[in-house]
Amino acid sequence: MRFCTPRPVRRGLARGLLLLLPLAGRAEALVPEDCAEPASECALAEAARQAGAFVGAAISNPELPAERATIPRDFNGITAENAMKWGSLAPAVGRYDFERSDAIADFAVANDLRLRGHTLLWRDQLPADLEAVVEASPDPASKLRQLIEEHLSTVVPRYREAVSVWDVVNEPLDTFTGELDRQTLFGRTLGEAYLDEAFRRVHELDPDAQLVLNEFFFDYDLASPLGQKARGFVDLVQRLLDRGVPVHGVGVQAHFGLPAIGPLPTRAQFEGFLRTLAGIGVAIELTELDVSLKWFLGEPDPLAAQADFYGEIVGACMAVAACTAVTTWGIDDSRTWLDSFPPFDLAAPQEPLLFDGSLEPKPAYFAVRDALAAREGVFHERAARLVTAFDEALAAGDLKGREAPLRWTRNALGRAGLRLAGGHYRAACDRLDRAGRLLGDRRPGVGSAQVVRGRGTAGLAERVRALGVALDCGNRRFTEDGVAR
Ligand code: G3I
């Protein structure tokens, strides 16, 4: 399916599709999907929504039973594990085949999932002839710039309706020095400037997308002798921000597989790293989380110990307001890259994910859900801010006129820190409803967001910006023309 329908119409269509989606092989629902609070009794995705966060999984094929059975219930985000990489989209320079990637984008839209575009520039999985074409040119730097431009301008506009966040650059650093990796085609041909140019260009092509720099680490302790990559990453992000490069967020991959260089991080070390990144003003996501069971075989109950560690890592993210999303690198233990990717495959089976090979949730699933549920309180006060902002604007007469309520809605959602959650959402939702009504009927693009009764939805501002669709507060739904029914 091509992306030609405007999002608002497609969103409505998508929602209809969602209801009709044949969830073949759907595992028995763990807990009610749309359960009442508290989030700790909900399916994973509901806990995430109420926490004002995203929980996602890397997928390869949305037609597979595991994807269809778990994604709409347990995740509110997905990443294409391989399908959106340059070499997967174009096995040869300029020869694109979007079939797999379009299917994943369709699936994300049909299931209202936050789609992470992974990844535009990475040293691996490039078109087979890219390096040869660049190096055959009398001016490799100009040639590579031209090919990057062609790639970005082909792919980013195509997925503007489906992708909310792009891993613009993946793994830019040398693991052992913490400096820019100048072994890669991009690093050695263009130097650090390739990052600036790519982020700036993607932002031009899709101003609504959140742009992320994604990296993996073996040591998260900035003071550790092995912490050079973590330190180098913080310095790189700071340099980019200082140059005005639109890096909105960073992806901490959070792979904990074997073999690894150092021991597992403590909660304090991991959270300290996240807080340092938050301190330089970027959003943070755990983008490729997996934790090999092999780390815990000496424990009396290895699955429980694995769950505890998952809880610590996700808990660290949830404790940092800037950390908004957690994505596991796969759905279930029967399909993990760790079991087939040298040299990690030497430790197979690593059993690193939230579901076992029979698609049963492991203790780690519930530990992640509990960590998400613990977050909810953080966002009550933000939703309360939105309520106060409406009431004050109404009292001050600031909501008069055709544009004022729309502007208020967008500003208030931004000030509320992109999230609504918990008990305050009903009052906030009511204010958003009232802002919509103040716009009067037939006002297309009532700036609003999807705040569905019982569930806050993270990333509201990006929805407001990207969707401009009607307000949806449970039983009161506006349509694009602003008519409440
Ligand atoms: O598609 C071909 C298939 O046609 C062929 O028959 C088969 C056997 O050679 O290979 C298939 O390609 C494989 C591809 O995954 C798709 O399954 C590649 O060999 C294999 O190397 C590739 O591995 C991926 C790896 O990135 C590549 O570096 C993993 O699935 C993927 O999980 C992994 O993901 C990366 C992230 O993108 C970035 N962060 C690190 C993470 C782990 O390496």
C-alpha cells in the first residue's frame, strides 16, 4: 500500500482497520488491553501509555504470528529490525524495493504504532556497490554527498506519514577510542560533518520527525577506564548541539548480550549515564534492549534475576523524565540476533527477550510493566499544568477568536511535556474538548491529540504537529471538521 492518503483520513481508516485486523494466532490476552487503572494490571502497552511512554519491539515481518499476536496488545511502537536500512531498501545504489518496508509502515499506521525509522546512515547493511561507486569517483566526498542526498530525499518523504522518529545516524563512534569512527565510509570520506549534514537535511525533509543519534556501549560509567565511548558520545552530542544541529534525541541501544567486554552496569551507573545525556538537553530512548539469560545462570532463579535486571534498566529510564521510550530488539527468544550473529552466536541460546519461544511472557515482561507503571506519578503534575493553563487562559479571555484555542492546545500540550496520564487526564481531556468546541464547528485540523479515556498517549505534541486530527477523548470524538458527536 502506498502512502498517498492524507494522515487524518488514513488515521480514521487505520483505526477502522485496527478494529478489523485479523489477529491470527492471538495469544490469550495477558490482561485486559484497555484495563482500568492502575497500569500495573494492564498489558505492557497500556502501562506505557499511562506512563506517557512508548514500549516497542523490533520486527522483521508483520505477517508473522508473533508480530500479529503481540504487537497491537503489548507494544505501542515498533522498529524495522532490518527492512529500513539503506542496503535493505536498495541492494544496489539507486535501485529501491520498498515492499518490506512499506508493509511495516502500513502495519504501524493500521495499529497506531509509533514507528522508529532505523536507520538512514550506518556503516553496515549498505548497498553492495556503494563503496565502489564512491571510491571510483574522482571526487569521493562530492559523490558520497550526492548519494546520501538521493537516499535521504527518496526515503524520508516516503515515510513522512508513518515514521515518528528516525535513527538518522547509527553507531558513529569507534568503540575503543570513543572518537568518530573514521573506518566507516562516511567517517573517512566526510569526517564528522556527515552527521551535521544528515541531521540538517532530514529535518528539512520532515520537520515533524524526531531525529535521533543511536549508539551502543559496553560501559556506561563515565568515570570508568572503559567509559571512553560513553564520554565520547556525550561530547559528540554536545558538539552537535553547540553547532545548532537538530539532534532531538539519542538512542542508547542497551544490548546486554554475550560476549561482552565488561560486567553488567549497576542501576546507578546506567541511570547516571541517562541523566548526563538528559542534562545536555536531548530526549533519550532505549532503542535495542535485550538481556542475555546467560548473565544469570549462576543465580538460583535465572529468569527472575533476568527480570530484576530488566526492571533496573527500564526503571532507570522511567526515572529520567527525558527517557520516553523503550524498545526491545525483537519479540521472543526464538528469534534474536544474538543467536545468529558472530561472535554472539557462540553463546546461543541467549534467551534475551520478554517472551519465550512459545510466545509466553517471561518474568521480564512483568518486570518491565511494573517499571513502566511506576512512572505514572511523574506525569500527573504535567497533566495538571495543562488543566491550569486552560482555565487561566479561559479566565483571561485568551481563548477568544478562531486561532486562539488551536494555538492554546498546541502550546499547552507542549508545556505539559508531551504527555498526559493518570487521573488528571480526564480533566485535561475535558479542557481539550472545550478548546476544540471553542474553535466552533467545521474547523479542519483542530489542533489536538489523541487522549483516549483511560489512556494518556506519549508524544502528544508530535501527534498534534503531525496529525492535526480531531480530538478523541473516549466517548467524545471530534472529526477532522471539528464536529463533536
Ligand atoms: O537477508 C539475507 C538473506 O537473504 C540471506 O539468506 C541471509 C543469510 O546470509 O542473510 C540475510 O541477511 C541478514 C540480515 O540480518 C537479515 O536477516 C544478514 O546476513 C545479517 O548480518 C543481518 O544481521 C542484522 C545485523 O543488524 C546486521 O549488522 C541483524 O538481523 C540485526 O538484528 C542487527 O541489528 C543491529 C542494529 O541494526 C544496529 N545495532 C546493532 C544491532 C545488532 O547488530
